[in-house]
Amino acid sequence: MPIPLFAFGPLVQGTSTSYAVIRILIRRECIALLQGHTSLVGQLQLTDDILTTGGSDGRIIVFNLATMNCLERLCAHDNSVTCLQFDQRFILSGGNDGRAKVWDIQTGRFLRELTRPCESVWRVTFKDDRAVVLCQRNGGTALEIISFRPEDEIRKSIGEGDVRNRSV
């Protein structure tokens, strides 16, 4: 009798051979080799039945673990994906190309850049209507807090002016 995928919880690992490998923790048996990247898979996030991977090839791939199918394949960055996070609405990604981007997880559509370009994005995270980007800008470390709220809402709450790229 086969063990259900989530009976003991999956262990997901990125590899230098462009595969994402899924193993069952107790038995350590390989249950899937998920393909799609052309080089190192270095970024992973796993929820109940969705796995999102980011690779050195600049791609983000979203897999459904119940079916082992690829849901979305995004050409996200011109260089390595250095970080990613997703929820039921968005994927946020950062790359060595100095870009932090927001994607619609349902359609794979690019929605917007989070900040102006920098040398490299090290980390992105978000909750509710706020995102934080940790990056290298002008040779130093920058921590930027960005709102997902529409610009007209932000203007009303803080006053007129350019609200797209406020750094903290």
C-alpha cells in the first residue's frame, strides 16, 4: 500500500543538477524529481501542496505536489533568484540582477517591481499589505519597507509626493 505524500511530511531539497527532489522523511525514499530549471535550484518554499522553486537560471517554478504538475514557469530574473516568498495571492522574488518583483501566483503575471533597481537583492518577505526588501544599494545595505496598497491610498495617508520608492 503506497504511503500518502504527506503522511510524514515531505522533505524538499534543491540540487546542483537542476532538479527539486522530494523525499518522505521517515523512509527517505525519492518520490519525485521535479524538472524545469536549467541550473542550480537554490530557493524553495513549501506549503501544504504547493512548492515554489527559484534557480540560478533566473526562473521561478510553481509545482502542485498533489499532482506533481508544473503550474507556472516564470522567467523572473536576468540572473540567479536569491530569495522568494509566496502566499495564495502573490509571489515575491529577489535576484542577483538587483530587482525585487511581485507576481500573481494564480496567473503567473508580472505585477510590479517593489523598489528601484539595486546591486543585488538578498531577501524579500511580506505580510498583509507590507513587504520588506533587504538589498545592496550604492555599496551599502538598504532595508526598504514597501506598501502593497494602491498609491492613491498611500498619498492620502502620508501626503502628496512620490510614494513609489520610499526607503527606510
